Amino acid sequence: MPVAVSAPFDNAKPAAPPSQKLISSLETTPQNIDFIRKITLLSEDRAFCARRSASIDLLIFGIPVIDAHLGGGLSPCALHEFAARPGDSEHLACTTRLLVTLLAINRHLRGPVLWACSRADLYPPGLAIAGFDPARLIVAEMADAHIPAVMEEALRHRGLAAVIGETRRNPGLTLSRRLHLAAQTAGRPALLLRRFGTDDTPSAATTRWRIGPAVSPPPSDRLAALWLDPPRLHLDLIRCRGGMPASWTLTCHDDIPHPLSVAAPLADRPPAPRPATQFRRLA
């Protein structure tokens, strides 16, 4: 029975890409020349985006447990969504604190940061406490419906280190996909901060987070009750492309080198007794 023997791989010529095969089969007409030029520019843009994504460092939290769960950190050329838990304004303050701390930890994000929002209520001294220089911030106040378009346009400017959009609603699958593609092309992160995370509309974000305040441990003695303990955040990773959801409780510190740490689990303890004179029935 005859057996077909293939030629050695060393002598075989590499197969041409489909785009080159298509270009070689086209006639040299003005319309085809314009089409060839577009294909060439598209392939060069994709190669440029791949080289830029490989050269940019990941966005890290500075916490080994979280960074290891994310495979080293967040993708620097993607859309990431941070949503506040339903509630009062302190939930949004926790989300803003985490987002600003993330920008301060990653020193490789140099340059100004654009913050597009419908209500400019950021507190510069609070940003400085979190380790972020308020002089780097560019605040753009506009209608909530225009925030995705402004983010997409801002990602095209190479002078920005990151683009943040603070909105009250999810932009939807189509607009979020456009933001994600714009972040990939620009080679810089697009961070979407949602004031209220009650909407479960699909999104093209690589990761979706939900942040809220956590209960601090009770003071150990009466002297420790005179001041407040460091604030705590409850961080939920509700969606991660190529990963698994997870939850952590973080403690916020004022020292810049390590502003976040995973809180130790609370030990089982009986509830503190209430004084008998604190609540008195009215006769």
C-alpha cells in the first residue's frame, strides 16, 4: 500500500498569512490599492497594540493574595468596572478611596488622570491622604449620558496616564465594548466608577468589582475607644475574564508604601454586654 511522505519541515516554506494571499491575488487598480493600504495599516495597528500591551506593567493592588488571584494584577489595556454597593454616600467614598489608592500604588502610571463625572465632589485633601497627588487630576464635569463618549475620546490622547468615568448607570454592552477596544488601542486603563451597583446589565469590562464599607473590630480597652480604628473595605470580585470571583476585606492605612492590607479574620467572641442604664423603659 503506497504511503504518502511529506517533505521535511526544514525545507518547507512558511505559509503566507491570509491577508498576504488576498493582496497577491488582487489587481493593481485604484480601489484595490486603497484596500491594500487599509489592510496594511490594520495589521500594523494590531502589532503595535500587542507590543505595547506586552511592555506595560500590570496594575497591582500591592497585596500578594489579590495579585496572585488576578494572575499578577489587572490588565493595563482594558476596561475595569468598580461599583459602589447600594446605600448612602459612604459606599461611594469607599469605592473612590480604593480607585485612587490603586492609581497611587502603580508608580508607572505617570502623567495626568482624567476624571469625567456628572458632579465634581472630589475632596483634594482626601486624595492626598490616599497617596494620589491632586495636581495630576483633571476633572471634567458633564451630563451623565456624555461620559462614555468623553472617555472614548480621552483615551486617544497619549498624554493621559488613565481615564476614569464616574456614572450613575451602566453604559451597556455596546458602549462598554467600545471603551474596552479604545483602552486596548491606547495602551492605557479605562476605569469605570459606578455610583450605585444595583444594575446587572451586561458589560464588556474585563473585571467587575463591588466595594462597600466593612465593620472594624471592637476596641480592646477603654483607652483605644478614644480614637477610630483604620477604615475597612469589603471588596468583591464579581466577574473576572479568565478567572474566578472572590471576596476580601481590606484595611486602609495612612502610610504610603503599604496603604492597603488584608484584614485579619474576626475571632469568635460573645457580644459586648450593654449597660443597664443605656436604654430605659418609659413608664
